[in-house]
Amino acid sequence: MAAVIDLSSVGLVDHHAHGIFGQPPRTLDEFRGLFSESPDPRQWPHVASGVTYRRAIKVLAETLGCDPDEQAVYERRLATDQDEYASSFLRSTGTELLLVDDGYPPPGTGPDWRRMGELAGCESRPIMRIERVAEDALDGTFAEFRERVREEVASARRRGFVGLKSIAAYRTGLDIAQPDPVGAEDAFRAAASAKRLEAKPLLELALWDALEANEPDPLPVQFHAGFGDSDLFLPRVQPGYLKPLIERFEDTPFVLLHCYPYVREAGWLAHVYGRVFFDLSLTIPHVSRPAAAVREALELAPFSKLLYASDAARTPELYFLAASWWREALATVLPELLGDDAEEAGRAILRENARQLYRLGG
Amino acid sequence: MAAVIDLSSVGLVDHHAHGIFGQPPRTLDEFRGLFSESPDPRQWPHVASGVTYRRAIKVLAETLGCDPDEQAVYERRLATDQDEYASSFLRSTGTELLLVDDGYPPPGTGPDWRRMGELAGCESRPIMRIERVAEDALDGTFAEFRERVREEVASARRRGFVGLKSIAAYRTGLDIAQPDPVGAEDAFRAAASAKRLEAKPLLELALWDALEANEPDPLPVQFHAGFGDSDLFLPRVQPGYLKPLIERFEDTPFVLLHCYPYVREAGWLAHVYGRVFFDLSLTIPHVSRPAAAVREALELAPFSKLLYASDAARTPELYFLAASWWREALATVLPELLGDDAEEAGRAILRENARQLYRLGG
Amino acid sequence: MAAVIDLSSVGLVDHHAHGIFGQPPRTLDEFRGLFSESPDPRQWPHVASGVTYRRAIKVLAETLGCDPDEQAVYERRLATDQDEYASSFLRSTGTELLLVDDGYPPPGTGPDWRRMGELAGCESRPIMRIERVAEDALDGTFAEFRERVREEVASARRRGFVGLKSIAAYRTGLDIAQPDPVGAEDAFRAAASAKRLEAKPLLELALWDALEANEPDPLPVQFHAGFGDSDLFLPRVQPGYLKPLIERFEDTPFVLLHCYPYVREAGWLAHVYGRVFFDLSLTIPHVSRPAAAVREALELAPFSKLLYASDAARTPELYFLAASWWREALATVLPELLGDDAEEAGRAILRENARQLYRLGG
């Protein structure tokens, strides 16, 4: 009944990626840790009994032409030149355009967006992380801080950025209140000496300033929602909390990232709000049932609102696994849901929705 | 293994429907918009890439005998007399009894419950919307307001109403606090001049008054839970928030409407509370996988607690799609779950549970 | 593709069970009620139309060798000696070790952990319920109360307890605040006269004291999360609320119990935190689709973090149903997810993870 479709030749637009960085893993446990969102070394032995990790090892071993066990894959990795290893996995994804977060890895600690394009053999563009901009602006007065955030964002499109991004979910949650300039100013001095934004009113003011500065010809703004690493307080990252912001900045495209396990909530937002989009980055490649996530995503949301992304960082295998498993999940699910329209939907999700949303031509 | 069952001849009791109203769509985009919960015209072009919409077009084209594309369906609609068009879809559902919300469409702007019965060729009964009653009562003093809400509700059964309904989820959420008469009175003047209840304490007092007035021989009270249009703040419409109300009014039957994506939570409430019932209206026909919703609904809840409803409004195709897809989902899922008992369960969900709950005879 | 595995010979470690207690059911409706989490007699007739109940009756009838209807099963139960009936079902589970909550049934009202081991024909160990200890300590001064909780917990391992347990989810929720000794002391007198802990600050202080006393060589601490009986306020039992506690007591193993419908959230916690484990007790045997719950559990969590448990209490059939349906669900799902590694995962979940976590040898 369901047609089989081939999406392998569709060039991907990965609208949410990071530079690879960090030293190669020094132990097998460190290697395992790269395939999880856990910063806790006590978790890494457990990664070896993860469904996704076991599957990854098999896929990677096949690609690398080594024995299908973690030790063999790990050794192959150590034995290969890092750039060559990275480049080979990046190129195998069939990505034609990478949009790269300019805040993680922290500037200077890993390849920037230009270098990522070189490694992947494709075009690339930067995404401006609002909190990175704000933390860079902590060395002046509070008024200068606000002015600098506004200026950086207002000139972002002109300077080649194709989107903005906020990590509010990883700091204080998505229950973002109306700005409170007095509370923000109170928190400013502590933030300036710590060189880090953590106080809720200060984060919210910076975000609000940025969104206002972005209003005239708005760039899409990416927000994490749902799972990620242990910085998150899950009860405050349900995508539905963004409603007041979405309605206040009604012409700004909002792009929800990750979304698991609140994929259905994200799908509802993408169903009712004309300017809300979402992806399943991180969810794919991390969950063991990517097809189940895609099915839930398309229960309410039109396929013109769902975007491919990897959210890969730190280790090159994740770019490859994300691309493989997204393609596989879409090739499984779209024919079930859409019959003959499956290929149209696949192209939209993997490539065209992002090209249109971020005005990337093509 | 799973028996095939035929539920096509079971006469439906649709316990939660609305009058059709509004002008025919003036553009294809307006037509698309009718098949979503989005009031945002920028969303309507996206509706064309919705899984459910694409499926709907095929089903409608087959029923209408036209080409299987949206333009053909849209044109057929425009070319047909509105009442005839509506009546034909309504009659095709096999509905034997319609319970119609008396607050939407607003009285006088569309067909009332009697007219809906005529169009559908079946019996019909009215459901009293508590907020409609309260907003009608804003033209006197605060004391008169309270008195009128109480009187209308207390006499509702005698005057032919078979249930009550609250739209608290669409206004301030399901975290309904103990009544605060002072706060409510403070908000009363503003509500009276706006002719609209929006202040949380006033809404809550009206609701509490209504539930108290309903206590002696309680009518079932319907509450939205979960998704709907963009008025909703999703983090406050989880059905679990109703616990204090359910326990305070322990003899009142509560009927949770929609429930997606919190279907499992609703199922738990229907499992632990003797007087809690629920439906998957709006969920079916809007989600692209109705069978998945039914499966989750019946994970914990007995089938004697789940009720068929369409929540259809505005456009007649939705009554037909809801009925078709509910029947289809039940015919798929019930044999998987219940084997030889599937048909008993199907009849209960489509017809008998509602007849018993609302004391409709038959 | 998926290998068929046989887990029937794996001896179970049930890390979360209770004593059976109470009189035999006096009516068929009381019998039905034993198969639900509802204390509401008005719910019990509905239990007869529950998917899980209907399935249970078939399985029980087959085991008992009687007609496959509830009346026959009920009569068989009444006709059999209670201990013999219990023992026969307990022994049929293939359990080799039972960890038994010492707070429910309340001490003296049912068989304790030793007697449960005798009935089941296996080893058993006690789990200390923190709130039971605290309620036993309400007869002195506030300072004595705190001291006693600390002492009981600090000496628990020495006295043979293998774990701790908190029922915070059933009292005030998992949004457990920093301790407030002043607020707790204010609430102490009322708690002492009621012989029951209900005030949030007092519960939280007792819990915090217990967790601190447990720190030197921490026993695993079990917390309910997700569904249970109607004492729960579902919006405050999402497992994600435990984040501050998990991070504060970073060396303490936390074990999340039940988890439905927040299985995916629990899986995320078990993915990012090295010391978080979880089970699907109560979920299995109560939900009608155990395999779906297992699939969601293993989307993010390694199989080394998931533990078998029944949470059975009150009626012996539940121990048997939990064991049967867990085995069946694992035998279905693990080969799908893990291919040749399915049996390793099955043994880990049913037996070895608990043996390691609770230091049970074997």
C-alpha cells in the first residue's frame, strides 16, 4: 500500500548544526559519552547498553569497514587523522548547506561556520546565538549592554547571519516573562563579573531586546524546546510556554528545536501559528525510534512546517547518523501517511522548507 | 487474529457538536483554513500540506464524485446550495442524536440546536454553555449576575438541556482556584462593559456557582482539555488540573473534551474517578493518526468511559470526516485490543455510553 | 528479522512490591475494584469494560482452569484458601527475590516482607518507607522527630534494608522545595495530632533529613512518578520535577516508579543522570499496551537503567499478571530494538540491574 520512496539524493539543508570540537576521546568511556547528552562520567558505561548506541556502532562499523563492535570503531577513530575522519563523515551526509550556531563551541575553541563548510564540502552560514552576543556585551555599563545587544541583532542580516537562536530553555526555561528592566539591572553586576547570564530577568530582558531589534525584517529565531543535556528543567521547556512570545512577536518566525518528548505540543503550535516551525534535531539521532517521532510530529503539523536538522556537535559521527536516520524515518513514515505525496513531503522537510524560511535561495 | 468488525450501521450519538455558521469561503485559502484550528490566514496555505487535509480531500472528492484535488472539492462546494451541501454531509454520518453547544456559534449567528437536528435529519438537544449564560447576565448588578447564573443552571434540566459545558480551558486554563468573591466582584465592572468574561476570579466564581447550582440532580459538565485553537495556553489545559474540581463535585459527571495530546492523562482520570468520562472530539478529525489516539485512550480507561463526538463547527465536511474516521479507527483498534468484545465496545463508544450518561433513553 | 527470545526461565527480582492484605472481596464489584487504582466504588462496574481487565480474566481463567468469565474466576477465588491462592499465584511468577515496601500495607495489617517471601517461596528484603518512619516518629518533640528520622535512615542498611522509598508524589508532589525548618515546625503539632504527614514543609524536611542521613553510603531511593491512585495531582508528579533533588544528592541512586504517562521524561532522566534508574511497575500490569510502554522507555534510556517491578499489592493475581506481561512485552520489544542483544537486555531488566543496584549479590 505505502509506496517506497528514495530520498537519498536530496541535498540536505541542516538548519541547526554546531562546530565539532574538543580533543579526541581518551578512553572508550569518553567515546561512549559522545553519543549521549550526559556530562556525567558515571553514565558513560551505561551508554554501552543504549539501543541507539548499539545500532550506531553497527552502522558506523559498516561505513568504516571494521568489525561491528565498539572497540573496533573506537580504535579506527583514534587511528585516523581527526580532520579527515570528520570530513569523511560530514561529506557522507549529502548536506548542501549548513547553518551553524556561533555560540557553541565557544568562539575560538572549535571550527567556526566557515571551517565547518570546508570540512563538509558545502556552503555554510552562521546563526547568531543571542546569549553569546549578550555575554560578549557584559564588559560595559548596563545601558551599553542593552544597546550592544540591540545593535548586533539589528545588523545581523546585513552581516550575513541567516537566523537567531536562544538557549533560554537551557538557562531559565521557556516561561519567559515580560521584561523587568529594574530586576535585570540589579542582576547585571553579578553577571558581568561571572561573564555569564543566568539571572532570569537579565536573560529575559536581553532576549526581549533582541526580539524587538529583530522585528523590522525578522530573521527566524530558534528556541530549544524539550530534552537536551542535564542543564534543562524539563517541566519548564514545554514548547507551549512560548505562546506569549509567539503572540507578541507575531511576524517573527519561531523555530522550535529538539521538541522530544513534547513533539505533539510542538506540532500543535505549528498547526495554529502561521510563523511557527519545528524540527526533530537531537531527537534524531538520539532516540531509538526516529519513525515514531516523525509520526507524532505530523499528526497535526503540515509537512511545510517541519525541518531537517542534526544539532550535531562535538563528534562527527552524529552528523552522519542524524542524516541517515532522518532519511530512513522519512522514507518509512511519509508513504504511510501521504501515499504518492511522500516524495514531495520528503524534499520539503529535508531541504526546501529551510531554504524558504531562512531565504537561502535554491 | 483480530476480528474485523462493522460499525457502519451503529447510529451515532454526537454529544459535542456545534451549529454550522459563517459565510462560504471566499478563497481557496479560506476553505483550507476551515480544516484547521488556526485563525491565522498565514497558516492557511500551510494547511494544504497537512496530512489530514490531503486525506480529507481524497475522501471528500470520492463522496462528492469530483476530481481528487482541493480545487475541485472547493468548486463543488461553492456550486452547491449551502443548506443542501450541509445537510448531505450531516445525513451521511448516520447520526441519530446531536447534542449542540448553545454558545458557539453565538446565538443568532448560526443554526441553533433545533435547526441542526433538521439539517441532520435526526433528534437534537441543547447543551448549556456556562460562560454564555454568565456573559448574558453581565447587564445587572454583581449579585444579580450570580443569581442569574445559578437560576439558569438550576433550571437547565427542566428546560430541556441535557448537559452543561465550560470553556475555562480557552480562557484562563484548568487550574481553577477556589472561588474568590471579592476578586470576582472587583473584576465584574470591567467584564460588564466588555461584555466578556476574562478575569480569572470572575470566571471561576461563575463556574463554581454553576457547579453548585447543578449539584442536586447534576447534569454532566463538559470541559475542554488539551488542544484547540490558539486561545489555549497548553501548559494549563492538562486534564489533571481538574482534580480539585472533580473531587469537590464528586457526584457531578465530568466529560473531558478533545484531550490531545494529553489523552493518556485523561484516560487515567477516567480510570480512577467514577464520574469522569472523556472523548477524542476534535482530535478526530484533526490528527492524522486517529487509531493511535484511540489506542492511548484505552490504555487505562474502560471503554464505558469513552464517548464519540465530533466537535465539528463552521463547516459541514468535518461532521462527516469525524464520523468516518472515528468508525474507521474503532474498527481497526478495538479488535486488536478486545478480540470478540470489539463490537460491544464499538457500540458503547459510538452510542450507548452517551445515551446513558446524558439520560437520553434508547 | 526480530529474533524470538525466551525469558521465561529468568528468575525475577521484583524491586518494588507490597504485602497482600485486606479481606477477600465480598462482591463481584469489589473483586473488579482490585484490578484498578480506583478507590471509588462507582468506578468498579466500569472496570468490567476495561481492556486490561478483560484480558486478565482470560489469562486467569486459563491458569485456574475455569470458564473464561469474571464470575467463574471470582467464584474460584472465593472457593480457594486465601493463602494457598496467593501462594500459587506468587510462585507462578518465577520470582527469586522480592523487595517489599514496609509502609504499605501498614505494619500489622498484612503480611510483612518475611511472610511475603514465604508465600512466594523466595528470598525477600525490606524497603524502608521514609514517610512511614516519619509518621512513627510524631509522638515526641520536633527535634526528636528529626533525630529519629535521621537515625532510622542512617542505620537502615545495617539493619537489613536494601533501599528507601518516598511517597512524596502521593502527598504533595515532586516539586520538592529546599527544606524550611520553621514552616515544618509550625506544621508539626497538627501532624502529630493527626498522626499523618501532609503539610508540604514538614514532608519536605523529613525527606531532606532522610536523604542527608542516607548520604554516606547511600541506599537507592525510590520515588513514585506519574500515575497511581486518585491521591495524585498529576501535573506535579512529572519526573522532571526531581532535578534539584537528583543534583543535590548526586551520589544517591534515584529509582523512579510507575512513570506512566511520563515514561519518556523518565527515560531522559535515566539518559542524562548516572544515578537515575526507573521502572514501569504498576504501568505493567495496568495499561493495556505494555509493549508500547517498554518501547517508549527505551527510546533514550539504556537498558541497564530499566528495572522490572510489579508494584503489586492487595490481590495476588497482580503479581502474576505483572510478571507475565512484563516478560511478554520484553520478548516482543527487545528483539525489535536490539536484535541479537535482546536476551542480554531481557536478563538485565528482569534481574541483573536490580541485583547490582541494590547490591543483592547473585
